[in-house]
Amino acid sequence: MTIDKKTLHVALDERSYDIIAAPGVLSDAGRYFLPLLKTKRVVIVTDSNVGPLYLDQLGQSLTDSGITYDVVTLPAGEATKSMAHFEQLLEDILAMGIERGTTLIALGGGVIGDITGFAASTLLRGIDFIQVPTTLLSQVDSSVGGKTGINAKAGKNLIGAFHQPRLVLIDTESLNSLPKRELLAGYAEVVKYGLLGDADFFNWLEENGQKLIDGDQDVRREAILRSCAAKADVVAQDEREGGVRALLNLGHTFGHALEKECGYDGGLLHGEAVAIGMVMAFEYCAAQGLCPQEDVVRVKEHLLSLDMPVDLRALPCEDWTAELLMKHMLKDKKVKDGKVMFVLVRGIGQAYLSRDVEDQALKEYLDDLLVRSKS
């Protein structure tokens, strides 16, 4: 993997692509896209929140480069990652008379990136797509690595495909329009990279996290590029999550169970669930004597210093049980032979994979957590 001030290269042989991150690059999108397009025609998929903010800017850049485009606008929110919306998206795009040389452009956050990438993987048995992520969460996580998909009644992201983008174009200025809650939800994924394998990055975030939230463009760009570099390195080693890539799910097995129980109506954002899930992973490991308690304290104190959630107190969990959450965990994509693959930690920057979590130990931890959440 090579890196300069604004560009990373994800090395995946013939599926390799660049990640470009800098302020203002959306205005030059057409210039970046043009060498990658098979025909000078694209379909932009966006949502009702992002479209009014950035569609004109992107469209003008495409027009200036001689690229024609159509637009599909989806409702904003996690509920859009459904089979019904996916089916309608496919029909809407097909009705435009696309060809195999047509490229889809995902303009939006993780929901738009996931559903657009999945559509690209299936339309005409596979066409190209480009990621233009506009949220911090999508910029540092979901736009990189080729995971695409939608949610099912049984759980999150259970229907999808691995389909790598041709380019990830990140305009860091898009974060200026992001509500603080969405920005903090994305920051949880930034913290994840420090916690799973880079203690120095977590130290840096303890010093600079508030600057990122407050809008420091240099800090934002560095955090985004360091996060993308960490993910790109893992993806290059394990594109289809057969091994080490599962480390990127730190906090997600717990978090997805919380999301499933809360529903996908925006009451609990994905990044908020990941933040709580990472704390749960550290707490569980500390309870088992695997991780120092002082590391649990550091993680919680850093998240709390930025007003991020760290426990279940804000969630509607009066009727939740340990058995219920464990049932949701068994629907995780990484389950094998009935055993959940957990990302555990020996400390900050020291994550590892395990299928040896005992049901009784997990139940005891969750029982205790639920009691504390109601106190």
C-alpha cells in the first residue's frame, strides 16, 4: 500500500483502486472519474438529505468533463437498506436503459454506499461503481473494502456481496454539513482502528479527537487517511473476510445485536451501537481477566469526553434479556458451526479473534450489564 498527502492505493490485483481524500475534491470529481469510465454515462444514487447539498456540485463537475448522468434519489435513513428499496432501485436504474459500461456513483453515507454497491454487483451481472462518501462513518469504513449489502428481517447486512469500487473520492469539506450526532457516530469507527491494532493512533486521538469534531480540516484529513490506511492494509491481506479482516468488526457483534433490538429507525445509529459495542468488548474481556481494567477506563473516558454513548442507559432496554441479545448474535454473518466469532482484546491496540467465548460467561456479563443499565 502506498500513501501520500491525499491518496491511498488499495492493492487488490486487478480490483485495485485509489482512495483520494482532500477538501474540495468534489468539484473536480469529473476529472477523477473520466479515466475510469467505460462510457461517458453514469447514474448517481443519492438520498433526500445529501442530494440537495451536493448533487448540483457533482453534476456540474460531470458536465464540465463531458459526462452525462441520471439520478435516483432514495429516502434517507437506515430503513432504506431493505429488500423493498433495493428492488425499486434496480427497477429504476434498469428503466434508464443502462449498459454494462454504465457506472453507478454512490453519493451519500453508508446506507447509499452499501445499497448502490450491491446494486452494481447484480445489475447486468455486475457493473462498475464509484464511492463518494459524505459522512465520516462512510469515509473511514463502509466505502472502503468492497462490502455491499442490505438488511434482512433476521439481522443487519445479511444480504449482499463483495464488490470493490473503482475509486473512493472523499471531500473532507462534506463533513461541515454533518449534524454533530452523525459526526460522532462516524468517529466511533475512527476510534476502532486505534483500539484494534494501533495504540499510537488511539493516543493521537486522545489528543486530537476534539479538534476533529470541532472542524480542524488537517486533523480530519489525517484521521481519515490513517483510518483508511489501516482498513486498506487489512483488506489487501483478506479481501473476503476469511481471516484477519474480521478484526475490523471490533464492537460490531455486540453493536449489531443492539441495533437489531432497537430497530433500524434512527433511534440508535450504527456508529453509536459500535461505540457501545466496543466498550462492551473491553468490559467483557476485563471481566474475564484478558484486558487491564485501566484500558477499559481510558476507552470510556475518551468516548465520554466527546459526549458519545458508552452503555445501554439511553436505550429502550427494559424488556431485554441476555438470552435475547445472544440470540441476535447467533445471526451474525461470522457464525460457524453455531459458534460466534468475537473480536476480543488484550488491551488498547491488541485485538484478536476468538470462537471460544463460553455462553455462560457471556450471559453473566450481559446480565450484569443489563442490571447496571437500569440502575
